[in-house]
Amino acid sequence: MNKLDEAKEILKEIGMPKSQQSDLCAYTLLALLQLEENQEWEKATNKYIRIHDIMEFIKEKYNIVYAENSRETFRKQALHHFRIAAIVEDNAKPTNSPNYRYRLTIEALDLIKKYKTAKWESEKEKYLKNHEKLISIYENKRKLTKMPVIINGEKFEFSTGKHNELQKAIIEEFAPRFAQNSIVLYVGDTKDKDLYKDNELLKKLKISMGKHEKLPDVILYQDDKKWVYFIEAVTSVGPISPKRILEINEMTKKCDLGKIFVTAFIDMKTFKKFAEDLAWETEVWLSEMPDHMIHLNGDKFVGPRA
């Protein structure tokens, strides 16, 4: 058998479902192992790599080209299932971070390096016997990197990262101070774009939920005042600029509620980076100084504009 067929055989023998024994999944495994066609399995490694690196390795070493827009296919069809099965782990960075990486778990690497040796069957048996325990261990490791957050009285978990820390602060610190009695209509997560979304109320309020890249990070609704807060959590990109207001207004053109635009920053240093990009008639909030607001207007404090 060639390396591709052997990789498929490994995936089959360690119990992966039929759909995860495909060419794409087998090539992903080989890329994670950094194994070329003529290398022995004992030469496998498990350094952290990106999905882009996986695709480049497959292209360079196996002459198989996957389109650049196939990244999500690799994530959903291979890496997601490998993580659940404790075959791979990530480095706990946000998925939209350029530093997000995957690697084979130590246990999976140690087993695969025994493939085609006299120890393979006995090591595979031990691995499979402990597999459920391994899944539990890696699941608990992932949970340790989560941040609990209460959204409308329910418990949710954000993945770790500065962006989600700021979103958590918006919900737990900004809202009680400056949007009293408001509820969350929408908030995404760097790993789950629809962590919380009240589709029914959004539809009732005539707020169109278009493409994810167009959505504000957090949307709050204050029923007693009939105000909607569109909040961007900015750590590196995306403040409420004049262009951003036009995009949000287009999404909400049928909504007749009062609209409030807020850019949230972690600190003054980050705010200063984006000060020239911010639109007038908007609000700024810094999580390091949660009791204060910066109002980019001259006629009123927090409130919708005519």
C-alpha cells in the first residue's frame, strides 16, 4: 500500500467513522505527521501547524491541490472529528487568530509511530482500551480554556482570547451600567459565530441577520426605551466607522427602533489607535474604566440619533 492507503488503514483501525477515512482525512493525517511517501512511520512528528500548512504540505509532497477556500472543509470534515476523537488538539488560540494551530496528540503520535511494526497490534489494543479516557482528558483540557458568561440568565462559554474577554465585559459590565435591563439579541464567539442568537425577536424587531462578517459583535435590546445597541468589540480591527454605520443601517433599514452605536476597547492605548477611524454620533467604552463613556457628539449622551 502507498502512504495514502496506509493512512486510511490507520484511521479505520483506530475506530474513525467511514466518512473520516476519506482521501482528504488521510492526507490531513499525513500532513499533521509531516510524513512523505517514502518515509517510515517512526519518523512522524507532531509540531503545531495551520490548515494552510496542511494544504501546502499535501500540495508539495503529494501533488494534490485543494482550493484555498477548502479550509473550512478540512476543519469540518477532518480536524473537527479528529479533535473529538482525541487524535488532534489545538493550541487554544481563537480560530480567527493567525497563530491558531493543530497537532497530533502525544498518545496518537506514539501509537502511529508503531504502525507496521511488531508492536502495532498490542499498542493499538491498549490505545483503544484507553480511548474513552483520552477523549475525556482532552475534552476537559478544552473546557479549561473556556470562559463562563451569563447571557439572558443562561450559562454559556466563550473560548479564550482577548476579543472574547472584551465581549464578556460588554455583557457583564457595560450592559448593567449603560443599557440597564437590556437583553442580548446576538453575540458570536471566535469559535462559534452564533454562540447566542434570538432569531424570533430579531425577526420581530426587523433586524436582518445577514452575513457573519457584517454583523456587529454584540447586539443588545432595551425594551423599555425601544433602543438597540450595536456594539463592536475591538482588539485589532473593526471599530464603528462611518462605513460601518452605513452597513448596519442597511441591515436594519426596516427597524424603526432607536439605534445606538458603540465601539468597545480593552484600554485607552487601543482606543487611541482607532480614534481617527471612529464615526461621530457614536459612543466609546473602555473595559479598563467600566464606569465611564466617551461620547463622540456635542448634543447629548447615550441615545439614538434622529
